[in-house]
Amino acid sequence: MDIPEVRHGFVDVDGVRVFYREAGPRDALPLLLLHGFPSASHQYRRLMDALGDRYRLIAPDYPGFGHTQAPDGFVYSFDRLADVVEGFVRAIGLERFVWYAFDFGGPVGFRVATRHPEWIAALIVQNANAYDEGLSDIARKTIGAPPEELFTLPVTRSQYEDGTADPSLIAPDGWTLDQHFLDLPGRKQAQLALALDYRSNLELYPAWQAWLREHRPPTLVLWGRGDAIFLEAGAHAYRRDVPEAEVHVFDTGHFALEEKLPEIAPLIAGFLSRQS
């Protein structure tokens, strides 16, 4: 049995102390794991254990999330998150990689991709929306007016459990750790700023779709059909701009890896092997 070593560290990006996790052989094609709300790089721990013996996986925490430390006065917007991820990529010396985008990872990843198409070898999209038809009524209402309870434990937990086929497969560690970070000083104000900025992502959907049509990157789409935030239609919409995209839909919710890792990890492994 090969159990990978997972390394942990920090790099400085313009005054932001970015925490990241890394596993796998240094000479392999990197997979940059971009996390979602309200989580951080810890959401990929099991995926790293599953694939980190063969593939190079790298997962940073954004400013306002996880262990990353941002200076006082940092302006929280999706443009700034992308700036930091772009700086992180340069700091650790990546030149070409596959990105895995989940939830907030979509807006962050697409910003980086449109700035640096030469960096992107392929895409793995997991419940990361880039199409109007993928937005649920809940998502539209939240974008328009983020509710006060958005950053509370019941909502954090519901994002993990809602839409799942077997809630007993969802470990409580994820939402418990997420809430710990949300409750740190200044974090809820940072998250509110990002929630209010989310409408900027909708304005960029046409540009991201045009980028997909122009570059036609190899694309693997993985989606939990029980997601109350991003609808299954958003998964199939990727084929409109990348007809060759592989689309797989699972009977689970938003955090699809939590319940369906045994089904999803082999798909990711096969996809990465084809890119390598």
C-alpha cells in the first residue's frame, strides 16, 4: 500500500502569507486544487490521500479562508483572490497545470485562466458554475442579498449534507473546521465582502464561455445533482462551449467529493493520466 506524504507550507504573495498543501511526485503534471466556500484546502485531504502517491496535487487557501493570513486592509474581492492565486502559482514555480475548480474555485480559476491561457493544460470542474442556467433560485437570492445566517453552523452543515444520498457518509469534520475558520476575527466581514462581490462573476460568464470556445481545453465535469446552489443544467452547459467535455453527474450534493470520492477519484486519475 502506497500512502503519500502530504507536505504543508506557506509562501508570501505581496504580503499575504498563503498556506498550502502538496502531495505527489515533483516531476508530475500538477493539479491545482481550488477550494470553495466556506471551506479551504482541507476539503481535499482525502483526495490527496487517494491520488497523491501518483499525481502531484497542490491546494492553497485563499485570503479569508483556512490558514492563509492576509494583512490588515486587504480588499476582499474575486479579482484579488485571483491575484493572490496567480502570485502563488508564480511563487512555487508552476508553468503548466490542470486546475480543479469547485464552487468559488470557478470564479478564481477562470480569472487566472483568461489571464494566462498558456498555463492551463486541462480543467476539472466540480459544481463550479459558469452558466446562467446553473444558478438556482437560492443562488440568485443569495447573490442579491446575502442573508445574516449565511455564515452560521446550520447553513455551513447544510451545504455538506443537503442533496446527499447517504448522509452517514458525510464526516462532520469538514463543516466543523469550516465553521471554526468562519468564526475567527474578521472572517465573516471578509466573506460578506465576497458574497456581495459575487455578482461580478455573473458579468464575466460570457467572457469565460468565450475563453472555453477559443481554447477548448480537455475538460472533465463532475457534478452533484442534489446541489441546491448550482443546478445540474450548469454541468451539461459546459458541452455547449467544449463539446468534447466529459460530464459525470452523481447522486449527491454540493460537496460531491465528501460522499462520492470512491467513484470520482478514479475518473480524476484517468483524466490526469491522459493529460500526462
